[in-house]
Amino acid sequence: MWKILVIHGPNLNLLGTREPEIYGSMTLDKINSIIEKRATEAGISVDFQQTNYEGAMVELIQSAGAQGYAFIILNAAAFTHYSIAVRDAIAAIDVPVIEVHLSNIHQREEFRHMSVIAPVALGQICGFGVDSYMAALEVIIRRLKGEEDDMD
């Protein structure tokens, strides 16, 4: 069975109460259950981690290959915009990473427009709430089943 890792970054543990006008009212547990339901339907095992600590996120990314994960879905939250350590961890591993964000970071404050992660990620999906995660999961399902388009 294929395994994927979903990593949620800082402050995402506050979803449901944190700035609902930006992030919506859905809790992190609810987001995880929606992802898990679809992954299970596709025959994929999914593990979830949330951390408010940059070093912990780096360690999760670094250990993903050894733990047998085929893909990572990463919402690095604030680390997206400045963490060279997270960026370098992604660049150092062979596990593909899809960067996701609930809000459209390009429509928000200027400091959020820059992602240091995007250049080393397989792709970036943002602005669709929980559907950002679901779109990433659908990409992964297609790739694991060999259904992806050759877009080189």
C-alpha cells in the first residue's frame, strides 16, 4: 500500500477559530478526516503531522523517504515565506512534495507572495480551502496509478 505524509505547519492547529474570514471555519481534524476518507478510497495510507516548530518540520521531511512515504503534501504556513531550512530539506530528499495553502497567498499581504519552497516542490496549490489539499491528493493518486499526463 502506498503511503503519503501530510504535514501541517504553524498555527494550523488553530483552524476553525483562527481568522475564519481567511481560513474558514473547518477544523484541522475535519480537514484530515476528509483527506483520509478519499485516500482510503484510493487505497492509499495517509499519516498526518502538525508542528509549530521549524526543526520538527525539517526532521519530518528528512525522514519521509526512510519511512516509505511516496509523496508529501505540505502546508508549511508561515515557514513558506522564509524557511531556507525547510526548502533545503525538500531539495535534499527524493520524495516529491506538493505545497498547499488554504488561502491564496498571492492575494494576501505582499510578504506572503514569496514562497521559498515552490522552486523545489513538485507544484503549488493555493486558494481553495480544503480543496487545495484534495487537489494535491488527486494529483498524487493519478501519479501513483500511472495516470499522469506527460507535461515535460
